[in-house]
Amino acid sequence: MNKKLLCSVLSLTLGLSLLTGCSSSGASNEDVIKIGGLGPLTGDAATYGQSVKNGAQLYVDEINNAGGINGKKIELIFEDDQADPNSSMQAFNKLVNNDKVVGIVGPTTSGAALAVAPNATSQKIPMITPSGTEPTITVKGGDYVFRGCFIDSFQGEMLAKYAKESLGKTTAAVLYNAGSDYSKGIADAFKAKFEALGGKITDYSSYNNGDTDFNAQLTSIKSNNPDVLVLPDYYNVVSLIAKQARDNGITSQFLGGDGWESEELATIGGNAVNGALYLNHYYSEDEDEQVKSFVDAYTAKYNAAPDAFAALSYDSTRILLDAVAASGDYSPEKIIEAMKATDLDNVTGKITFDENRSAVKSATIIKVDGDKKVLVDKVNP
């Protein structure tokens, strides 16, 4: 696609503020605007970080192919933080002090985002975590911290509402990771909302980071025979729990949050996760034209279907760069003001920000069907 045609397409989908990148500019083509990325490229959560990196790079490439912003090319410098708060802080410091980035997409995981966020505000670095769902990230982080996804409490509440009102379930067990703010946040919100709707929690059990044997908790859950078993953790853990649950004879409907989203879920979990339902940020086979265009472009570039982390990263990178373009002088104060004013139809839905700079948006309910994922419902705030 030639530059003129690409600019025409982008003008319809990316907002007028980026059109200056498609016009003549006195700026040298060697000039670069650097943005940072933070996420795990190694370790247990590596698939999340790789998806976030890919989604961000895809959007950066699209902008650069259209001439950049005001004639300046965008460079994404993505650092592996191993989903570790200390490693994420070190990577953040490198991006800010050595690479001189104007903003950061990330961190990817909640624990890392909580560690980095206050420093983003103290150093006036606009930051948008695409997937850090822990509720206090933006509150504790301050004015320079945004998130492109919904929060853990929203996930828990929506799962409870869906279980009680759409599935008609009356009893539920919850098994969560006591060492994970993400997992506990969803668990607490589910319990409160499910009970408020008249449901009964039969078990509210926990385990610790690194645990691989869940039989003690599952034995108790089995004896109470709940309608649903809520497993609010990441794919690599819940797939193991699901296997042990089925081996223990538990037939409950499994429910989970966005941490279930990974191509590895079915590979690890096998038949145990078949039929499980989880809440997610978007559905890759949605008929929406913007979703289709994103999926086609991502698949062509990476030879793989984009998961929700890739889509959230693509949207978050768009929000950051749209604000960079609108700022005029790339000052952090003007960038965050432009981000606060976001009102965009994105791949993961129409996005605005609430008073705490968290995205306000809809969610999808996905069913695991073998090695496929099927959209079964959409829920709104």
C-alpha cells in the first residue's frame, strides 16, 4: 500500500491528530520519538509480554509507514521485566534515564505495574498499562498513570453477575492465589457481588505462589458440590488446577478472568478446561471491521492470531501516540491531558477514562471449545 493511500485509511481510523505525520514536514526523517515497553519476555508469563510487544510494535509500524508523527519516526524500545517488580523498576529506569522515552506502554502484569507506577508520576513519564488490572495501580500511581483495560473488581463483579443472572447458578466456590493481587482482587469482588445477588459461596480457599498440589482444597470443594468453581489466576496455574479438579471428580462449571487468555491454556489444560468460561477484553473473531483489520494485520505480521494482550497493547499504544501527536511539543503535561480526553473506538471497544484514568469499556465472555475460543456473550459496566 502506498503512503498516500495508507494515510487516507489512517485518517478514518486513527483520528485527525495523527494526520500531521502524513503531511510534509521540515523535521528530519532521522528524528525519532522513543516510547518504552515493559513486559515479561521470559518466565512463566512470557506469552503475555510477547503479545504486548507484538501489539505495540504493530501499531508503531503502521504509524511509521504513514510517515510518523510530524515527520518523526517512532521507535519502540521494549524491555523484558520477567513480570518481576524489581526487574520492572530497573527496566523502567533504563528506559527513562538512558533511552529518554516520552512515554511507556506497560508494565504488563499488575505486580510490576504497581511497583513502577509511582515512579512514572514522580518522573513525569506518561505510562499506560495495557493489562494491569489491579484496582489501585492508577490511584497509587498518580496523574501520569493510565490503564487500557478494566480492573480486577470489574472482572469479579461481572463474573458474579453472569454466573447468577445469565447462567442461573446459585452456589459457587472460589480458589485463588493469596500471593497475587490480581487473583485476590477478582476473588474478593466475585464473592461480594455473588452474595449480594443472593448466591452462596460454599468455599473460599487459597493457595500460594509456586504451589502445584491443590488436592487438599479441591477435596473440600468437591464435598460441597458447587455449581461453579471460580479460578482467578493465570493460564499456566488454572490449567493445572482444572486437571486436578476433574481428577477429583469435580463437575462444576469453571469460571475465570482475563488471565486465562493464552494459546497455551488448552495445550496445558487439555480436556479439563474444555467448556470453561472466562471474561476477556475482546474476541478475535468479532465481526467488527476494526477488529477484523487488526486481526488480519497482526496475523500477516506474526503468523499467529492476536490474543487479548496484543489487542490491549495495540489500543494502549494508539492512545499514547495519539496523545503524543496532539501534544504538539511532546511535553509530558500536554501528553497526559490529551490522554485524559481520550474518546476512541478501538479494537477492544469504545474507550474513555474514568476519574482514576482507568478505561471504561465492555467485556466479553469466552468459552473454551477444544483448541478454539467461542464468543458466548458481552457484558457492560
